[in-house]
Amino acid sequence: MLQYLMGMPFFRDLSLWPFFAAAIGNGYFIVIATTILTLVLIGVCMLAKYTPNLVNDLENGANSELPPLGLKLWVALILGFPVFFDAGPLWFVFWWFIVFWGYLNIFEKRIVYVFTALIFMSSPLAHVGAGFLTYADNNLNREIFTINHAIGSERDEAAVESWIQAHPADPDPLNTKAVWDMERGGHAAAVALLRRNLDLAPNNGRYYNHLGVALASLGKSDESIKAFQNASTLEPGSIVYLFNLSRIYQSTFNFYEADRSIGRASALDPDEVRHLLDRDAKRKDGKRYIIEQVPLREQIGRQMKPGPQLKQAADSLWDLAFGLVDRSRSVYIGLTLALLLFLLGHIPEEKFTKRCNRCGKYYYAGSTSASGYPMCLQCLWIETKPKKQMNTVLTSKAEDIRSYRVKIAKQATKLEFVLPGMGSFHVNKTMKALSRLALFSAALVLILTGGSFISSFIPSDFDYAIVVRLAGAVLAGLLYWRIYKTPPLKLGV
């Protein structure tokens, strides 16, 4: 699919690449910011849901000897422990997941596994984000773009020359300088630069193509034909190289080979060849040969190529979310969390307070329902008994369950309006909670940022921030309307 898109005229031209790169980068940051905010809000929901369980366990562990204020201070100290360090918001989520691990149900534990996987990938994710942030400044991207599109300045040329001196093994700036020289008639200098290019990258068809253009301008037709043939041999699917080959054959009056080259190109894409021929017929500037722009995949490659600016930006992005330790140690953080979860999984379940999903009572000895949610032994007994065996005791317990469901349904609805998803987490509707938190996070990100994290280095009068903020407000409104129509837990269910 990506190769198909790259073959489209819009992407081959790349005249809108700065806007396109900015749009992709903004979309990327919207997804990343939404993910981080969703994880933080999940941590807040776990805090609201399981803090009573933690309080109950601490009270029982202290044999009810701690005064209420002392107990609250201990809980605040435990949950707010990361505040004593230079920790980012995801460290709080990391810590809360560890503290509450024994209380989480099976679906909530899967969220923690996803969080662990994201920690493992956090360094490359920050690297990609930094590539979008610094794409105009990193590795000469802006200068290469402006010169290739004939909008460069002498300052851009000076930057390219300085880069070539500092990085003699980097072929693309050499090609860019050669293109600049050809635009100003310096074809002999361009040939010298392109030959250096091909010493560095002998299998690059684009460099052979530009060498052919420069040689043709110097009247060296035989050498030009050989350069175009080399380009076409290296990339037989390129229409541009066959088209340029046909033009040089035509200029030497070898019409048979010219028609043969056009025929080979037409077999690949007849519509594009017709477009090129029509454009060639209308040209009055004498420029018959096509000089290629830097391909999209190489643009992206240069964007993401490591460099001092990119590293600094990637480190800053990682610090915003995590902080405390260096980005290069993200894999070790993920391994540490995985090890801690493994060790916590070996602590017996009866050491942690559970809240019955049916009657709402706290218990230590119990089981789980068929859906994987906690259930006390009494409710489990009722669940397995036939209705005809119901006696007075069981009937009373069933009434307790009904009363609890009425109470928890009202409480969950209120929590859902405070924070979409919190009420659903409270009644163990994990998937509903997750989807609502993600949508709410996306709406907040759109409203607060306007979708603008980075901007194109080519100025544009179009301001889409208002439209994006309006879309975020509409999304939030639709979400609250959905909450009103479908509360987390319906009465009587």
C-alpha cells in the first residue's frame, strides 16, 4: 500500500511534503498524547476504585490500632510516593498499578500488560516523535527540500556546502548541490559531484539519472545514454529514467530507440507517459529532462536518522511522560515492571481484599464468576444453587444483592458524568470504561491543542485549529450524550 501511494503523482512531486509531514506528525502526537492521557486517567480510576480496598487491608494489618487520620496519611504516603522524585505522570501510573495489582480483575491486568509493552517501545516511539518535531532542521532536510524545489536561497546553499565538508560520506547533500549547480548552469561541477555520489552509492538510480541530465547538457550524449541506461537497469520500474532515455535518443536522432524507450515506459503507466509527453511539448525553457525529487521513503529516512537535535528532542519527549531516568533505560524499566508483576502474581489472592461484584461486600476468601470478576462465597453459593432450593437465608441474601445493585448503579452513573469511564470501571465494565476514557482523552487533546503540535516550515494561511477544537467539543458532547442514554449499569439487570 505504501509503495502504491509513493507512486502517485501527488507523492512523487512532494511539493506539499512539508504540509504532509506536519499533518502526519500532528496525527502521531494526537495518538501519543491520547494514549498517555488515557493511561493516566485509568490510573485515576484505579485510585478511586481500589483505595478503599487498600485502606481496609492496612486497617486489618494494623489490627485497627491506627487512628483514622494516621491511616489516611499512610495511604496518601503510599499512593503519592513518586511525588518525592522528579517523576513524570506515567511513573504515578506505574506505581499505582504495582500497589493495586492484587486487587485488579483479569481485564484490568491486561491493561497493565499493554502498559508494560508501551514502556518497552517508549524509546523508539519518542524517537519517531522527535523525527517529526525536528524534520525541518535535522540532517539538512529543509535545505534539501527547498533546493530540490527551486525555492532555495544562497543561505541554503551555504548550509549544504558546510554539511558536505563536515559529512563527506553523506551522498544526498552532494546530489542536492549538484541539482543546485545544474539549475544555475554549472553542469561540469554537477558531474564531478555526481560521480562522487556514485562512488558512495553505486546502486542509486536517481544519481545516475541526474548524471545523465548533466552530461546531456554538456553535449556528452554517449555518456549520458549510458548513465540513463544504468539508472533504468537499477530501477526497471521507473518511468522517469525511460522517458529521459527517450529524450536523449531523440536529441541524437535515434528515433527507433527513442520510440522503443517510450513504449517500455507506456507499458508501465500509459497515462503518466502521456502527461509527460504533453508537458514536454509545451515546454519553452529547453529543459527536456526530468530531475527527480528526493523520494518519500528517503525523506522519512533522513527525518528519522539519529542526530544531536533529534536525540535532544526525543529525550525531552520521553522526560515529559516519564522523567527520572534516561530514555535509553526504558527497556530496563519495562523488564523491572514485568518482574514485579511476576513476583506479585505469586502472592496468594487471600492476602488482598476483594469486593464482591454481586453484593458489594469485602472478602478475603472467595472465587471469581464465569466472567472473571470477584465473587464472595455466599454469592457463589447462590449462583450454583437451583432456585427451588432457595430458603429464607438465600432470599435475604438475594435482597442484599438487589439493594447493592440499585445503590451501585446510581453511584456509577454519577462517577461516569464526573469522568467518562470511571463509573464503568467501578462496576467492572472494563471494555466500556476503556473505550469511553480513550474517547474522552482524544476529545480533551483536540480541544486543548487544536491538533497543532508541529507546523510546516513553509508558511500557510490555513488555520485548522478552530475546526479541530470544534471536532473535539462535538466528540465530548456525543460521549456525554451516550453516557446519558446508556449508563454503566442499568437497574434491574
